Amino acid sequence: MGTLDGKVALVTGAGRGIGREEALLLAREGAAVVVNDLGGEWDGAGADPRQAQAVADEIVAAGGEAVANHDSVADDGAAKAMVAQAVDEFGHLDIVVNNAGVLRDKMVFNLATEDILTVIQVHLMGTFNTIRHAAAHWRQRAKQGEEVRGSVVNTSSTSGIFGNVGQTNYGAVKAAIASVTQIASMELGRYGVNVNGICPIARTRLTLLGSNNISDQDGPAVEWDPIDPANVAPFVTFLASDAAAEITGQIFGVYGGSVQLYRGWSLGPELRSSGGRAFPVEELHQRWQELFVAEPTAYRSPMEDLRPALQADLKQAGLTS
Ligand code: NAD
């Protein structure tokens, strides 16, 4: 008995890295999986259908159910077809894991328009595309009187939530994905669908800045490997299960043996004009510091803990000395 017996999942970007581990574990827990992956390079160039097929074959060889899909999530028609493929092959769709991603890291003054648009297309539009078509499927079933239990897990990033130098394009879409998560959860709850997001940290070619040297099959260098991408999958599998149906609109940090609930924007100190009307400019110059009293403890990136392991990987891949 698996925790996801009878469920059908679509995982985007599941040909390698974090998505591959998510697809494998969802299948081990009993879900039939549509394994989507364009199979391109880390920056979005090219395509290779073998990437998705290999993971689907691996699931089937292990006794699970899976089909491959090698289209781009950036293409709305292709995303619609992915949802249709799940329904045609397995009868319905219950779980969408939006994971596909590329990187075009540059300082803001070096960004070409294409670097921004590519990242928007794959991450943000990719997330919108699958959610819209999956939500239409769930809404239609709910309107026909069926008791729907749908689940969406989006992939955000600490770059979007807390910021990261060199990633204005990527961070912006990852923050937007957190907003999509929050608002879609408000809209889809009435149809029996929960929507959450994760900010993972794991060793993949994206954390190795585009190196293809790293193999997804590489075993951990040490007995406990905190940046193994397989560490992310258990929590995603949990979020997709019926046990997590009440959890919605949340963003979680997930890495190693840690799951952390992130809290979004919250109200801080307020400054009110002494006259009760619009601030005279002079008063703002005199009193602005009052907004910054009693600030909570500064955010500490989990990268601080993981940096030694990441640096060892970069060295092994020949990217640093
Ligand atoms: P990865 O490169 O190993 O995997 C990404 C996969 O997405 C690849 O297999 C790629 O072929 C696929 N893909 C790219 N464009 C696609 C498209 N248009 N359509 C379908 N598939 C496409 O990298 P990863 O680190 O496993 O990244 C997975 C997700 O996790 C991404 O959204 C990434 O931004 C996010 N993320 C990763 C980390 C990390 O530490 N690795 C941190 C924060 C967020």
C-alpha cells in the first residue's frame, strides 16, 4: 500500500535533478506518472526526448506506471496536451508538480531581453500553463458532482523569497510563482484542490552553474548527503497526499533533513504623520528611522550550512580549484 495509490501525477522537468526524484518517489508511493521533460540544456537550449523516456522506463521497470512527455511547458498547447495525456492514459489527473526550470544568471546590467523572457516562459508561464488546464479539469469534475482531491506543488526558490545576487530574472519569476501559489490556493480550494510551493536546495546541474558533468545517478560522496536531490521528494509526495489536503497556500523550504515553513510579507512598524494628513517631506526626513525599530532577526540562508558540500561538488566537477 502506497500513500498515493490510485492517483495520477504530472511532473514537469522530471527527466533529471529534483523532478526525476519526485517522479520516482510519487510512482513508488503508487501514483501513475506523466513524466514531462523537454530534455534541453541548463539554459533552455535544445531538446532531447530520451530524458523523459528514460525516467518513465525506469518507473515501469520498477513495477510502476508511467508515460513520457517530451514537450515544453512554456507552450500552452503542449501543457494542455500533458493534462489530456494523463486523462487519456490513466483516466484522470490528481497531482501536478511544476518543477521544470532553466537558468540565465547575470547581473541586471548584463541581462538581455531574451534572458528575462526565457526564464519567464519556462518557470512562470510553464507553471501557469499546467495549473490553468489542470484546474479546468478539476473544476469540470467538481461541477459534475464528483468529489475532487487535486493537489499542486509549485517550485519556487529562496532566490525569489529572500533574493540572490545575479538572479533578478530568476528571482522575479520564483517570487511570482509564490504569488500564483497563494492566489490559486484561494481560488481552487472550493473545488477540492490544494496548492503549495517548495523552495528546494539540492545538487543538480543548476546548482553547478550549467555543468553537465554531474550525473543524476552519482551516489553521495559521504554517507549522509544533505544536497542529494532525492531529499526533496518525500515532502513533495506528502504534500500531494490526502493527508495534506488541509495544507494550502504555503511555501516551504526543503533541503537535506529539513522542512521549513516560510512566512510571507507581514506588517511591520507603521509611521503616521503628525498632522494626520499626507506627510510633509521634512517630517519624513526627520522620522524615517522609526520604521526600522525592533526588526526581527535577519534571514540566514540555508546555503550557509550547505556551502561546504556545494563547494566540494564544484571542485569535483572541475569548476573551481
Ligand atoms: P535540472 O536542470 O536538473 O532539472 C530541470 C529540468 O527541467 C531538466 O530536466 C530540464 O530538461 C527541464 N526543463 C527545462 N525547460 C523545460 C521546459 N520548457 N519544459 C519541460 N522541461 C523543461 O535542475 P533542478 O535543480 O532539478 O531544478 C528543478 C527545479 O528546482 C527548477 O524549477 C529550479 O529552478 C528549482 N530549484 C532548484 C534548486 C536547486 O538547489 N537545485 C534551488 C531552488 C529552486
